[in-house]
Amino acid sequence: MTGWRGYAFAALMVGLATAFGEVIEAYLQTGRMPSSLFLPAVLVATAVAGQGPGIFATVLGPIVAEVAISHDHSLFRDVAQEVVALALYAAVGAGVAM
């Protein structure tokens, strides 16, 4: 896939992962969607559409997760854990997309 179709496909994969994450979050009642749910979307987007859409899916995933789930963020609650989880996701996502 080339051009905008590849990026649209990547967005579709992230959308599907978000829908799945919403179902999982509603069942588990955690108040957050793990970024790791988006790794399969990154893998499929990269395999089907290429490196650019894979990187796009890597960046788009956590942004959509943050918007999709309404959190009750307190200022310093589990910040270190969130940063470590996001850094690991970004490293794995970038590794898959490269």
C-alpha cells in the first residue's frame, strides 16, 4: 500500500485496537488502556503498508488511548510507571516499524 491508503490502513488498525481496548477496559475497570494493545496494530500496519504507516500507528496509538478513556489522573500518581510503560511501547513500536 502506498500513499494515503497506507496511513488510512494504519489508522484503521489503531481504531480496531482501540475498540478492542474499550471492551477490555470496560470488563477490567482499570481506568486506562495499556499501550501494549496497540503493538499488534503497529505490526500489521508495518507489514501491510510499510515503515511510514507503522511509525504513524506507533505514535497514534497512545494518543488515541489517552483520548478514548477518561482517566482520573492525579498529578503524581504512578507517573514513573506510566513513563516506563510508554517508553517501552515506543521502543518496541519503533523497532517493529523500522
